[in-house]
Amino acid sequence: MKLATPIYAFLVRLVKREACPIRLSRSFCTGVMIAFCPLVGLHTLLAYIISRLWNLNLGVIFITCLAINNPWTAFGIYFLDYQIGCFVSDKVLHINLERYNPGWMVSVNQWLAGYIGVPTISLWAFFIGGGLLACSISVMLYPIMRYIFNRIIEHLRHLDAQ
């Protein structure tokens, strides 16, 4: 219970400082998009650049991104990215993306085959699945988060007025 109080106070301060549900929702959904983005290791840089380009709340983007994609969830997210990319390329588009792997993926695939028994991994399936997952989840969440942030801001204003 002691940990929840400072986290709650920090989130309340963050929402009070912003006070614009549209910007908060866009920042949150951008954080979701970055969290599911298949560009491993570039999430912090992406968050900073996108927040500056689109004038979004960097704190909300970072919190959202790190809450979703962290060391405990990263493997599951990247596995899901890859599975969605394989499904779309194989079952929907009927394209074997392994043929389009860059040359250096041959050595990566040989290394992976020796350690985990997977014969080949398609780099493009990983990127396609990650992009589709990132865009679809963030677009679906936008109206929900806009409603939630509207309610939170109204509630905080009501508490401040009392």
C-alpha cells in the first residue's frame, strides 16, 4: 500500500499538469504504439522525437511505454509481433518473407537454430507484425482513453472545487 500512494500522487500530478484529455489520450496511445514497435532498443529515442514533433506529453509516453514493454513483458510482445507477422504474410498474403531476409540474417538464423531449434526467422514478419499490432491497438484505445481521461479530469476538477 505504501508504494501505491506515491505512484497515485505522481499520476494525479501528471494529469493535473496536462489537463487536456485529447493531448493525454494522444500521448498515451503514442506510448502504446512505441511499446509494441518492433524497433528493439530505440523506444526511448522514438518517444523523445515523437513527443517533440507532435507536441505530446513525454512523461505520459514514457510511463505508458515502460508499463507495457519492460523486461518482464518484452519477450511476449516480440513473440506476438512475430506470430502476427507470420500469420499475415503466410495465411493472408501467401508470401514467404524468409526469402527477403537480409544477408546477415543467415548467420542469426544459424545461431538461433543451434540454441533454440528454430530453423529460420523472418525479420520482415517481425516488422510487419509489430507495425500492425502497434497501430491497431493504439487506434482502438484512443476513444476509450479519451473518455477515461475526460472522466479523470472532471473528477479532479470536482475535487479541487470542494
